[in-house]
Amino acid sequence: MSDWWRGAVTYQVYPRSFQDTNGDGVGDLPGITRRLPYLASLGVDVVWLSPFFKSPMKDMGYDVSDYCDVDPVFGNLADFDALIARAHDLGLKVIIDQVLSHTSDQHPFFAESRRDRLNPKADWYVWADPKHDGTPPCNWLSVFGGPAWQWDARRKQYYMHNFLASQPDLNYHNPAVQDWALEVMRFWLERGVNGFRLDTVNYFFQDSLFRDDAADYRVKKEPEGNPYGMQYHLFSKNQPENLLWMERIRSLLDEYGATSVGEMGESHHAIQMMGEYTAPGRLHQCYSFELMGYDFDAAFFRDRIEGFFKGAPQGWPMWAFSNHDVVRHATRWAKHGESVDDLAKQTGSLLLAFEGSICLWEGEELGQTDTPLDFEELTDPQGINFWPEPIGRDNTRTPMVWDATPNAGFTTGKPWLPVKAEQAARHVAGQEGAQGSVLEHYRAVLAFRKGSAALRTGKTRFLTLREPILGFVRGEGEGALLCLFNLSPVALSVTVAGVEAPTGPSIHAVLQGDRLTLGPNAAAFLPVTGTVAVQG
């Protein structure tokens, strides 16, 4: 069972938005525990919990002030232990976020570090002297806007922050920081977690000489809404020392049979870096934002999937179309669907047919769309700082919708983000058991994947077909499947050989003789019986 994670399907839960049990409008750990049977019935293997640790919530929990305790808004450690026990009883594994590249500025370590240059924690964060003219040591930028440097009058130095100024970066060049981080992970492993999702996994180290990042060399169709995207981040992240740190993490996880998923925050060489970070002895899996943009054609998907396995045959990816940081894919790719439901069902089939592990974002299985929000409704600092573009993250983080009661069953109080009518209409109760619903389609595809060795771990062979048809064969011999997708809202047809009629959760696909009609947003799974040929 050491490879239990390989080919598994993970469901990301955003604790603030999943289920509130005490009426304060914020989701909590008891609420997640209450809804675990739903996730088990959906057919996923793993639940990933976004941060629930003690935090001032300047970045909604990604600014941690105590790594070994639960923030009271979510409950307490006993609630967490009950969640783990219930998940394991249901056959679900649990991984949790670890936000270890930076802390909150309210963490005791930072309070000590900023006091002076001689205290025991003085070199636990990234500090640098100003240039002679008082400006920061280099041109590095913050993801959330402005320089990645904040002046501190106590030490008369700048400290580095890749994100908010209230999120100072830890100094991983200091071995004591690494040792501390490993002990944090051990604390949660001892409480029964099955692994970690490592936030901003390529941000741990920065160039110790503080050399300037270069200008981005790429030609872009549209100007950047965020200056961070105007740089090529050669020195502020992605340093080679990071890979040795991944090996230390892997050694710890192997003691517990636990897994790791790294978030690759990189826009230049993400697929290549996913391979480097999941090489033997490093992370188990890695995902990037490569499939979370607006590209939606056969050549794009083939290039990313095929490119990973050619470049990193010993690595392992986790693929996702949406998460808590990006526009939901039902909204991003809407123009490619005949309807939201058709697109949602097809993209669910597509994602779950990919070689690798899979991650679903809460509400994805309902065909959930992004929630339009007014500026006054925002809580996300990124969305506020860059209003109106790029769109912030609150739009995708609105509460899960469970039923037709007020606030869609999420809370009896005022929800922390609004539940609007368009999103509430896609609630779980309305789709449960309803033939043809997005939810029931996801259940069918998840069951189909779980029962197919070819889809879980089989190799992929892509077929060269004309746009907008994407085709590939998963697996070899008995059980192999031809997977075909019409990535458009217009019906098309092809001739096929060496296969049987579409099976399982195929949609809008009909085989007559050797002619396969692929309706709008069709997804077809065809058992392989001989030499596969597709033309059209």
C-alpha cells in the first residue's frame, strides 16, 4: 500500500466554506465531519483540508501564527481528531495544507526575530540591509502587489515577503528552520494525517546574493494586471537548494507511509519543474496551474500531459482544473460548452481520464460556477488590491450549496461570503439521485475510474487527431480504453476500428458500424479489442 496515492482522487475542502455548524457564518471542522459521508459516497479517495490553523486571517489562514493548533473559528484539536477518525472509518484518507515558506507576522518567532539582530531567532527570517540610497536590496516583487520587501525600524533592515507584508518569509538556508518545519509535520502525522499539500513549494529558498530578477521575456497578448507577472523569477524562488529540502521532507513522510503534494507556483517551466520535484526521493506528486487557465483545445492538453511523462518518466503529477485560487473552470471555459451542465460533465470525464492523480475542487462535482461579487463584498487582499482585474479569489471560495433552505444549507447565520441565487440553484439535494445531473455523472465517472486499472495507473498513448477532438488510449491489453473527447459545442463524427461501443459514463457518443458520432461536449470511453485506429 506504499503507493496508495498513485492514481488516487483527492477532493479539496475549503474549511471556511464547506459547512458551518454553530451559526457564525464560517465553516468549521465539525461541519466537515458531518459531511464526510457525502464525500465517501461521491467516490473520492482523499480529502485535502485547506488551512485551519491559528491565524489572524489576513490571508484567510495562509498566514499562520500557531502551526500546531486549530483556530477557534474552526474548532479545536479534539474536533480535528474526531474528523480524522470519522474519515478513516469511511475509508477516506486526509491530507492537510502546510504553509511553511512563510509565517504570520504575529507568530512568536517573528516577534523575536525582528527585535534585534542578535536574538536566537535573528536569522530565522529573510533579512537584508538596504542599498546605500535606502531602497530594498533587489527588485523582487510580491505576488500581492508592490516590492517583496518591508522596512522594519527595529532592525533597520528589510524583511522579505513573497505575499502580504504580514507574511514574512522564513530563512530555509538556516538548518534550524528546516528542523522546526519537520517537527511541525511530525506533530500532524502523529495525529493520523495521511500526508500534506505543501503550499508554494518552490518558494522556500531564494538567492542568498539577492540578485535582481529579470524582465519576463515572453510576448503577451494582453498586458499584465499584476506586475509580478512582468518578471522572470530566476532568483526570488526556484532555487536548487529547494530540491534537497524536498528530500528531507520525503524521508520523514516515508517513516509514516504518508504522501506529499507540492503546489508549483510557476508560470515559466511548471511542467518541467513538476518532474524535477517528483523525481525519486523527492515529493510523491506535484501540481501546477498549467491546466487552470483559459486554454481549452486538444493540442494544449496533449502537450501538458504528454510533456510531463516524456520529460519526467519517473515523476508523478496531480492534475486539477480548479482550486481556491483561480476562476472555476465551468466559468473559464463556458464558451466551449453547449450548456454549463454539458461542459461540467465533459470536463469531469476528461480530468478523471488523465494519467496521474486527480484533485477536485469543492463544488466542481455540481457544475458550480464563479460567483459574481461586488467590490464591497470582497475579503481577499489579492482581489481588493488588483480590482477589477485580475479577478480575485473570493469568487471561487463562496460557500458550498447543500439544499434549498436559506443560504443553501451552509449556515443558519450570515455567511462570510454571500450565497447567490445562481450558485444556490446547483445544490446537492437537487442533484442527488437525479438522472443526468452533474453530481450523478461525477459519481459514475469516479466509480468507473476506480474500477479501471487502465484509468488509475495505465500508460497513455495519444492519437494525432484534428481539432477539436482529443484522443488517447489508456493502458494495454485487456481493460485498455480509448478515450475520445469533442472539445466543442458542435457535433462531429469519426471512424473507429479496434474498439467496442462506448461504455461506462460516456456521454453524447453513439457508435453505428465503424462511425462514431460525438455530440457537443461528448466524452467516450471505448474498450479496446485490437489495433486502435481513429480517422475523421
